[in-house]
Amino acid sequence: MTRLPPPLDLSASVPDLVRELARHLGATTFVGLCVDLLGGADRSEHLDALPYLTGHDWAPGSPVTDPMSWDDYWVRTWGARGLLHVWADTASSAVVAGLVDEHWRPTEMCLKVTARHEVAGAAEAAAALAAHDLPRVRVQALRALGAVGDTEHVEVVRDALTDPAPAVRRAAARAVESLVVRLDLSPQASIELMSP
């Protein structure tokens, strides 16, 4: 990769930094970089790009360069977060694979990417994640199902209407509304779906 200049303003928002990086690299190369990071690429090979993806200074000796301070799951999460802001369908399989990451942070970010970009092939993993231990992951799983779920996922969403976590119940209600519209469900099916 060509050596990158530092960000114009490291204090800018991450979405702005990500778009700046995509302008430097071009969209195709940018997406390839994010896919590599999501797949577990070595952070040391991408030190020029990581300030744009993180909003952190990656100067030698910075804690963010140290895997003991910032575990490798962060690198995978940052790769997924880049795809949240600059997308190409070529990243779909990497995002679907990220939905079964061993750590919840990359998984949660891949769910966000799925919901925003309607990632094909992600519905089954999202349905499984609707039962995750962490409510915040369940919320994102339901958002993803609202975007990409099909008729076989309706019951999963319906079951979440009685989740103990209020945020999950709210996400389930919004997912129901999305599924009703997306799947063109009948008025009677809509009523039944909203009844926990």
C-alpha cells in the first residue's frame, strides 16, 4: 500500500475520517483493507490507515499499537466499522463471516453493517444472535433481521417482543414493523405478529 498522509484532523468524527481514507485509497482498495482487517490482518501492516479507522494516534509506542492494550478483536471491529461508512457488496461474505467472530464486538459491528447495507446471506447468523447473552448484541441482531430477515425469521423477532431488556423489546417492535413492510404481510398476519 502507498504510504498515506496523516489525517487532516484526527479529532474529526470517525465517519469523516473513514471517508477521507476512502478518498485517499479509492473505494475498492478501501473496502479490501477493511475486509483484510475484519479477517484478522496484522495491525502492524496497516499503521498508516488505522488512525483514519479509529480516531487514535498510531505513533510508535502508542498504546493502541500494542495488542496487550488493544486486543486484536478491536482491529477486526475497526475493519467492520469502516464498512459501515463506505460499502461495496464485495465485502458481504466477510461481514457474514464476522457474525460468528469469537468476540462480541466485531459481531455487533457486523450486525450494524448488515442492518445498514442489507447484507445478503446474513439473516441466519443474525437470527442466532437474537439469543446472545448481551442485550446490545440482541438489539443489533433484531435491527439486522428487520433489514434482511425473511418469513422464517419472523418467529425469532416475535419472541423478542417479550425479552427482559426494554431496548431489545423496542428493537423487536421496530423489526416487526420493518418485516411487515418488507415481506408485504397481510393485516391479519401483522396483528398476529405484534401479539407476543
